[in-house]
Amino acid sequence: MVQDHSSPKPSKPLFMKHKVSHYSETKNLDFSTWVSENSVKLFVVSLLTISVAALFYLRTSSVPTTILCFQNSHQSQPQKPKLPKLDLDSVQPIVDKSSPFSSFHSEQWIIVSVSDYPSGPLQSLVRLKGWQVLAIGNSRTPKDWNLKGAIYLSLEQQASLGFRVTDFLPYDSYVRKSVGYLFAIQHGAKRIFDADDRGEVIGGDLGKHFDLELDDAAAKQQRILQYSLEIENKTVVNPYIHFGQRSVWPRGLPLESVGFVNHEEFYTEVSGGRQYIQQGISNGLPDVDSVFYSTRKVGSEALDIIFDEHAPKVALPQSLMVPINSFNTLFHYNAFWSLMLPVSVSTMASDVLRGYWAQRLLWEIGGFVVVYPPSVHRDDKVEAYPFSEEKDLHVNVGRLIKFLVSWRSEKQGLYEKILELSHTMALEGFWSENDVKFTAAWLHDLAAVGYQQPRLMAVQLDLQKATVQRGDKKEFVPRKLPSVHLGVEESGTVNYEIGNLIRWRKNFGNVVLIMFVAGPVQQTALEWRLLYGRVFKTVVILSTQADADLAVEQGQLDQVYKYLPRILERFNSTEGFLFLQDNTVLNYWNLLQADKSKLWIANKVPTSRNMINGKDSSWFVKQAELVKKVVSTMPVHLQVNYKESGPTDQSIALCGSEVFYVPRRFVQDFVDLVDLVGDLDIHQKIAVPMFFMAMDLPQNFDTLLNKMVYKTGESSTNSLKLYSAQVPAVHPLAVSTESEFIKLIRLMAAGDPLLMELV
């Protein structure tokens, strides 16, 4: 339409002819006459104006493509990113001749990007012995930036170094650190610590936090804990769980993985010496994304999150990845090729995408990533985290990880694989063709500064995963440190669960729990106290061997009742005491309906109670005689109760005494009965039923424990299958190791979800 109305040549002469005529006829100046005489011209001009306006609107508005088909009919379709060619043999060396530091060499470099005057943490970095700080400026850096002991490269100095990558770098971004990496390599780097100017190294010594030496025998002989691959299709982990903060997640973790907060059931081990990328954890303000920062922050209060400094470092096996950042990460020489920061993605996504890209390629040379305990502390400056700067993360990172784990290459050299992966990522839309060209420039610059690429090693990603044998499984249970709770919805859940815990504590907070631990107390004593101490007034532990360090008192299970009076004397103001053997698990949340003024015992559980004729066994005969002797010395009220309960002089009562409760009003009777037994050798399972029948009639007992799971002939060491959260107690069920205790806690969390705070 525009072409049709703008091309005819006769229009202009015709228009000019009428215009001349108009000015010659001065006598007809009224408006109606002028409109009448120029109606044709007005029509043409109006039509042209409308056509131009319509075309402008169509070109600038989002109208359906069918209307604009004429506009795009002659435009070419977007071309796929091309794969650049590497010509490393013809690369000319780049030698630093322009900077004042041309003759300077150092093996250990700290690279930071600076946009403001030197911060306190940056000044601390300069004082680290054996490390050279290199500060990379950008368009926002003050012109007079200076810090004694640091090398500073301004934009002008960066451009003069002759690196190809400078043509691709934005002027106002930290990704200009790529120039710094090349400069450090050019000047003899063997180790590069990627940092920012907000992190202060804890203790002022990087060597105490990372493995700086990888080539000596000690480094290669060390065994490093490693995540297992037992979970099918698991491709990424949240390392913060391992270091005690399961409700915190790092920037770059797919949001769909945030809800997986359970720690590893077991680990494996790997030999050291190839942990070429070492990721440190940051205390204070860790590396978190905008979702975490904007939803977990309380007003203007700064985040101050602490991780477990005693947790062991942990390695990532092939097929498993972890987010890696650019402000607390150590790169060894064999991983220098992976320092390249992408330029076509948002700034908050650049280092994370680099990290995943690097991990996949690291497998090709037999290297791996290790995550280390907290090594720096970063103060929260109460700055906003722009979600828009992370859009590339939240949209694509989950898909990127799956793509990288499945990616395979037939190329014969590392650089060829690097360029191929960068090209394929552009084809998949993870970054643009500009990053493919940038990768080629980066590889050429690496060759120009003399970097020697590592040799490839066989990658065994497609082999069937072997089952981890029991002897190869390594156990580590992360601590549960004070943390930031998850979300508003969970907040309501947590409040409900805390409300339950308060109710249980209110109900049993004045009841003493006395446990007899037959297993190794060093493995389980503290765990039992953590489990039951949340609910009961206190937990007193008896065992065959006393342990003063663990506050474990001595006692013998066969006659443990004889040790109870001295404990009861120490707690004379309690509502009562509950005895529990460690081969029985107590579901305290199901005991709220029990009457604490009555006796509790599983006297009506058929498998725990049996009336045995005293003549069947000489031992039982002797026990019956001893019981008869004690009964004969009982005070009248106790003797009457006992005889009304049913046993004859020739029989005794036997029932489970693994768990029972004695309220305050019967405590003195219990103590008196123990005194009556004295030195007589009456077994626990016979003495306790005798005591109970003497203290009160069975029909007056609370019946709740009769609903417990009680199995005979079952091995207590392999009885987790018996467990049910719907009953008051389960027998037999014993734990003797920390790992077994963790398994039990996970089962019990069905009744008390807050128990997961213990694991």
C-alpha cells in the first residue's frame, strides 16, 4: 500500500499545479469554496495519512501474525548458531607487555570484581599470606580505585591486554572477571580462588578450609565422603542439608528440588587428588536465590545463617551435580578452562550455568567437585535480590541439569568437547550464539597465555550402577542447626506441630522416664534423651555399665526394679514414673488418653501374660516360693489386693514388664514392696506383676497399654517392620547404632513430624 501510494510520479506535478492555481485566485478565500475546489486533493492526502498511520501501528503493535504476513514474507528465518572452528596451532602467544605487572608471577590468585571503593573484607583478602588479589574493574568502578597489595585492572588496562574475550564482555558486569582469570594464568597461576569483595575468610587462612595440594601422596590417599547414587534419577543435591541447614537452598538449585529435605541414608567414599573444583559454604548470607531471600527475610533484619563447620567435606560422583558460585570457589589448574563466565545470560545466572556446564565437562577428565564446610562469612547488606536477574535460572536450570547428565560427545580432545557442548547448549536455548563465539575466543586465549589442557579420561556414565555393598556404605548424620523455616504454609503446619508438642509436654512434663539400655549406651544414650527428653520431665538411663560422662547409672535388667527407689527419692514431687526398656518403643502421642492416676501395664496382652503352674520347672518353683514368702510379709492392704487378683500359692503371674507406669499415689507402695523383696532373687518379669497386683486390682489398671504391639519369637534387632505409629508402644524393637536410630525416628515422625528436626 505504501509503495503504491508513494511511487506515482504524476502526483507531484498535479499537486503543484493546483497549488499554483490556488494562490492565483485570491478572490475565492472562503472555507466552503476552498473545500469544494480541493476535495480531490484532500481525499488523496487523507488516504495517504491513514495508510502511513495504519502501517506504523501494525509494525509496532502485537497483532496477529496473519495480518502481518505481508510484512514478514520476505524476511529470512533465524539461522541456527554455527559451530566455530578451533585453530589452536596458529594461535600466537599473548605476552603481557603493557601492564606494570608484566614481570610479576604468583601461583595463588584471588580474583574479585569491584564496583565501589575497597570494602573491609577485600582489605582482609589482601592480607592473606601467599595469595595475590586481582581486582577487575567495570564501568561503575571509581576512577581513583586503589588498594595497596592488590593488582587493579581498569577497563582501559583490560582492553590493552590483547585478549579476544574482551570483545564480548559487557562494561558493567562482574563477568569481566574472565579477563582476570586469563591474566592470572598468564602470570603463573596454579590455583585461583574465585571470590567477591563481601566475603571474609574465616580464620584468615584458605589452606585451613580447602585442599591446596592435590599431587602429593597424602592428598591422593585421603578418603573423601561422597554422595551415593542409590536414588533413581537423582541428578542434583542441596549441599546445605549436609552442613546442617535443610530449610535453606543455594541459588541455582531447581525450585522443584527445594522440598527434598531429607539427608542421605548413606554415603560412599572416593580417593582424593582430583577435586579440581572446590566449593565452599558461606556463613551469614549464604548463596541463596531471590525466592529464598524475599520470602525468608523478616523485615530489615539481616540474615545470619550458620552452617556446621565440623561436617566432613563431601564429593559429587559422576551423574550428580551441585550449584557452584563465583564468590567462594577454589579452582585448581586442571579446571582453569572452566572459569569462563557466560555473557548472554542474566548476571545472577552466569556463574551457576558455568558451574553446571563445568561439572559435566569435569567428568571427561576424571575430576569431581567437592563441597567444603563454611570458609567465608558474608554480611547481609539488606539489599534487594532482583528476581528478573535470575529468570534464566528458574526457567531453565532443571532442564539444563537433565540435559547435561544425558549429554555425550565423541570428540577426541577436551577443547573440542568444550566447544561442542557450548554450541549444543545454544541450540537448546540455554544461552545464545554469542556464548558459542565467546567460548571459542576463550579457548584461543587460553592457548595464547600458555595454558595446557588436561588429558581426557574414560567416562562411564552409561554403565549400570552397581549396588553399594554394606561394607562400602559410610554413615554420616548431619546436625540440625537453627534455621529458617519453609514458607507461610509450612509455618501453619509447624505451629500445629509445635502445639502438639506443647500438649504432650504439658501432659508428661512432670513424669520421669526411667530407661534401661541393654545396648551400647555410647551409641544411643544421647539419642534416647533427645527423643524422649522433649516430652518428659527428665530421662534417667540405667545400664549394666555406668558411664559418668553420659550420666548413665548402673543397674541389672533381671532385677532392675531394685534400683528404682533411689531414683524415685530424687524426684519426689513428680506425678509418677514411667519405666521403659530399650527393646520397646513408646509412642507418647497415643498416651494422652491414659489416666495418670492409675497403674499402666500390658497385663491383658495375651502374648505378654501367662499363668504358669509352679511345678513345671524347678526355677519357677523356686520363684513361686520366693513370691509366697514376700506376699506373706505384705501389709494387709497389699496382701488383700494380691490374693484377690487370682494367683494361688502354687502359681505365679508372668507378664511383660518392658513398659509400665506408677503414679505418685502408688510410689510409696512400690518402694515398700521392693524393700520386702530385699535380697531375694526374684526376676523382674515376676516381681513387677506381683507388685502391680498388690498395689491395686487389675480391673482398676488403665487399659491403654493393652493395645500395644507385642510379639514373641521376634528378633528385636530386625523388627522395624513391626512398627506402627497408631499404637501406644511396640515390642520388640531395639536400636543399637545411630543409623538404626535415624531409621526409627523417620518411622516415628508419622506421629510426631517435628522429630525430623532431630535427623
